Amino acid sequence: MGILESISRSEEERALELHKKAIVINALSYFSFRDESGTFQRFQDYYRILVDGGITSVNLTVAVYDSLGQACRNIAWVLRGMENIGFDKIKLIKSPEDVKRAKELGVPGIILGFQNSDPLEGDLSLLSLFRRIGVMIIQPTYSTRSLAGDGCFERTDGGLSRFGVELIEEMNRLGILVDLSHCGDKTTIEAIETSKDPVAFTHTTVRALKPMNWRRAKTDEAIQALAEKGGVMGIVAESTFLKDGGGATFEDYIAHIKYVENLVGIDHVGLGPDIQEFQRKENVDRLRALAQKRLAESKDRYPEAWYQSHTYYESFYVRGFETMAKTLNVTKALVASGFSDEEILKVLGLNFLRLFEKVWRD
């Protein structure tokens, strides 16, 4: 019997009250922006998911391998979607006070985030523009190599480039949170050492627990360096990040939270589910087929292909946490696993809010 199946009525009632009380911060979410009709219906649906999940604020990816122009168009689309809903019903988050205000108003908040520095096109002066617009979180590199450094699936791990060092220094100056979730091991450590501010792993897991997708998981050394800097690590809900073979349950998800707690303390772990809303089976099948093709071509060239080829749609995410709309189930699992109210509130959002307060300066 799983955690959720064994929860008592009193524990469930406690979880409901805690979830209502909590500032709930999802440190990473994404979806394909435009639906087939070209309307903003998909953003309306996304808004409803945030409301149903009791989400106070979410780091929404608006750029990965995008050009400057495409990143701007993505941001414009999100802002237009928010405008259509009404800024009295959804809030753009540009400060810690905005997060608190969103909770007071009972509306979800959107944090704009880049998962790569590609949209800058090598021009650090653009950071000021994006910061003014509301891009509050940026990764130096995604899974492969960028101008800033090497990602976790790059053939080598050369660390930060000179541009990467300057990027982090400028992000520190402007008060933009440095996210190292997809960085290679050496890049991760060098970025932590370079940054004057605390940094984040917004969406990753623990390598020591031997997940299938181990290259994206962080070493104990990296987690300890993160914590010593005052940072926070969000735990991913995708099965291959949590256990060898996929098909993860809440027991697996909680195991990663407990590992971080035991290693560096409860103040350094939060939620970073990395759930792609509106994921379709045909899309997963297509990606899996591509991964199998790449795996047959070259294991060295495509190191991520092995885990991707073993990802099954039916167990893509933690059972019971396939969408942010089911975030209450995380609170139930934390209650049933013996965490105190104070610890649960920290994991749900207070840890990331504290990090935002340290980094997001005007």
C-alpha cells in the first residue's frame, strides 16, 4: 500500500489545512505555448491547473534554445495570456513581496524564467532589459554546451567559460537567480564558487539514490556546496529522475527530499516538479523513438538517449503527481511521511521564498 492509500483521515485533514495555509512555490514548470488553433485557450487551461493545485507562484520556462527574438515573442505571449485572464486573477512576480501578495489575494503568480542563456546571444547588456520585464531566474546552460559553459549531457565537462563567469557576475549585480539544474558537474561547482549570491537547483534530484537519469541528478558535493551558499534544491517529479527503471511513486519522491534533509538540512529542499502540462502520448512516443534511433547511432554522442529510450508514458511522472493540479498530494505525502508542519511549509515554498528574498534585489 502506498503513502497516499495509507493516509488517515486526520492526516488528510491536516494536509488540507496546511496546503491552504502554505505559500506553494513550484520552482519549474513548462508547456508548449501555442495550441493548434493559435488561441490563448491553452494558457487559460494552465491558469486553471495553477488554481486547482493551490500554486502561489511558479517558475514558468519562457526560453530554452530560443533566439532573442523568439524569447521576446514567448514572453509577449505569456503576458498577453495573463492580460486575457485579468491581472486581478493572476500576478506577474518580480519581487518576494509579489509572492506574498499573490498569497494574500489568493491568485497564482507567474515567474518568468530562462533554462538557457542562448536568448542573450552573447550580449550581457540584455540582462537589464529582461530583468525589468520580469525574467527572474536564468540557467547559464541547458543540457548541452552554451556560450556560458557545459551542460550535463555534453560530451565533455569543461566548466564555465569566461562569458559564463561574466554572466553570473552580472546576474548577481541585477538580482537574477542563478539556476544550475542542467549544468555539468564542473560547471555547477564553478558557478557556485563564482556567484556572490546563493544559487538554486530548481529542478533536479539526488545522484546518490541512483536514478536512471543520473547525469541530471546532483552529487553530494554539489548539494553541499549549494547549501553552504544558502541555496535551495527543487525535486523533480519525472520518474527517470527518481529511480532506476522509472515508474516512480511518492515513496521515491519523498526519499529524495529526505536525503537532502539528512545531508544538508530541511532549509535547502523544495518543489521543482518539472512537469510538462498538456503532454500527449504521441509526443512522448515520438521522443522515445528519436532517443532509440540516437542510441543506435552513438551512445557517446547522445548520452541522454539511454534514459529517454526507456521512458514510458504511463509512468512518465510520479503516480498521483502527473500535473500541478495534484500538488495537494505532495502535501499529503509529506504529512503521511512524518514531516512536521514547519518542515512541510518550508518544503512547499518558504525555502524558495527565503532564497528569493536574498537574491531578488531592486
